[in-house]
Amino acid sequence: MATEVKVEADPADAGFDGARLRRIDRHFARYVEDGLLPGFLAVVSRHGRIVHVASHGARDVEAGAPVETDTIWRMYSMTKPITSVAAMTFVEEGLIDLTDPISRWLPEFAEPRVYVKGSALAPVTEPATEPIRLWHLLSHTAGLTYGFHHTHPVDAIYRAGGYEWGTPPGLDLAECTKAWAQFPLVFQPGAEWNYSVATDVLGRLVEVLAGKPLDEVFAERIFGPLGMADTGFWTSDTDRLAALYLPAPRTKKLVRNDAFGATGTSRPACLSGGGGLVSTAADYHRLTQMLLRRGELDGVRVLSPRTVDLMTANHLPGHVDLEAYGRPLFAEMPFDGYGFGLGFSVLIDSVKAKTLSTPGEYAWGGAASTAFWVDPDEDLTVAFYTQLLPSSTHPIRQQLRQLVYQAMVD
């Protein structure tokens, strides 16, 4: 399979104004020239063909290495849709049901407790009235959390255990999952939405169902069939791996982050289904094309059409949007008008979201400012790659949406 992305069709043949599409290039090039992004790569596809590829700047500023179309990027939370797809393949085989309690396979979750009041040092808890089920993990309604949120006493409990931006050195996914099971839940399972380590727990559940490590499951069920040869939990081709940057506190100018930048250069102890993969634009494009085509690509079927439809519907309790649960601090944009499915955000009200995108669009992004979305109604996929932590630094995702849709003229 191709390791690079390239334009495959005239934008006009796909309903785009080519001159307007080039506004993407100019807009984000200014970020690079102003020292706010190291470099970027954007890919726009419609009707199954790539109509625009924009790139500028460096994958490694200090080395003077430019962004290439085969650059390898840390995907962080763009790993989550892949783990979700893997889990749904087991649902399709009848090995697990969306309503099954996960404690059947992960007994450490047999008796979860829920935070009621108190501090992180002395929390008061009560028994969960509902078991954590598979769909809770997929939809982030399990009651789990992340240490980096800094919004709840249980977040502090995660941080005290060594779970903030990563996992304690040397612990594998099974050990981390057992630790998370001992922490209180922030709410009763199924009651609310909270972005969390749920997809990492989902990855561990996948390992138990398959009887093999998560990287092998991904290779057998997704990467191999789709030809995603450059995607994995690490790469030996470190020359193509982009460097990672942070914004300076006041100026937002780039600061190299070699500590986090070591991620993806060797096999990690914990195979994080929530944020551990590295990939290329060409590989992730194949994933989004498979999803757009409702589970099939080039004669290879990964999921059934009905499964993709279910995954990309809003599963939030009461069918509300994410804004009903407060604006997540990790996000670079408000979540008005967006629900959440089984692994993706789902646009349910474009007016409330103040976006040109179409209801039914599903998407997610990564902590290093990568992002993608699929718009089934417009037969469109878009992806953006850079390496700047955190993704809330610049309003990249909503600006990219505006720039793509204003170029659509059919």
C-alpha cells in the first residue's frame, strides 16, 4: 500500500473550488511562519479520492527536516477510534455484547465504588448500582476519568497513583487496568459522560477476548487487512517520526519536548488503546475511508454497515450533547451540538455547534493537535497532522472545518 498521500482528483470534479482550498495552505502556513506550529500536513478527500494535500514547515525544526507526506505522527487519542473498531469486531463475532458487564472478563471491576463526597485523601464512596458495561467504555460513560483533568477529587487520586499524562514506568496494560479498577468512579455507570481511560480499559478487554497483546490484535484485525503498514505502538523508522513541541507559557512559541517526544520510539510497557499509536497520513486515510464506506475498503470488510451506523450515532444518556456535562478542559473547542457515539464525537446540531459541517459528521482528535472527521452526507474525509501539545493551544479544528466547507461549492 502507498506510504504517501497525493492528490488523486481535480478539486472541481469533487465539488470544490481549488483556489478556495488553497486558503488552508496559507492560513496554517502563517502559524508556522509565526513560530506557533512546527509544521503541518492536511488531507482532504471527497468521493473516495484525495483532492487536496497541504503541507508546510518542519517535522523537526532543530534538524531542519521538512514535513513529508510519509512523516510519522504520534496520534495520541486518534488511537481511540481504532481500539473501538477492534472491540466492535468481537461484538460482531458474538463473543461479547454491548450490554455485557466487563467484569465477566475483567474481574477487577466486579465491585466498583462511586465517589460521593470528600477529598482525594479521604473520599466517601458507595457501591455502584449498575455494572460497567461494554457500551459504557465505548461511550465514556463508565465513570472513569483522567488524572490530567484537574476538575474532580478522583482526578487527583489518579495523579497520586502515577496516572496523569501517562502510566507508571514498567507497568503493562493489565497492571494499569487493575489499578484503575481500585479507584472510585466519578459517577454511576451510564449516568453521565466523562473523557477517561475507558478506552485503555477497552484495550485490555480486547486483549483478554483475543488472548493476545493489543498490538497483535490491531495487526490482525485492522492494520493488516487495511494495509496500514506504518501504524503501530512504536516505529523503528525514527528519522520519519516528527518531533514533539509545547507552547511557551506567554508567547506560545515552540518549545521542544524531548521527554514526551520519546513516545513511539520503542515498544512501550503499556500498550495504550487510548493514546499509544503512531501513524502516517496515508495509513489513517485508509482507516477513514473504511469508515466512510461503512466498514469496507478495497474488497476488505472490517465491520458491517449497521455496526458503523451504530458506532456513529449519539449514545449519550438522554441523547443530549456534550455541553450538557460541562466543557471539557482538554478540548480546543466547545462541544455545543456534539454528542458522542461508540468511539467518536457525533455532530447532532450544526446551528448550535456554529459549524458549516453536516449533522452526522463523526470525528476525534489527538493531544498533539492532530484531528480527523468523516462527513457521510458530503462523502468527505479530512485529517490534519502536526505535533504540538496540548490540542487546546490553537483553534485548529474549527478553523480547518471552516476552511474546508467554504471551499465546497457544489
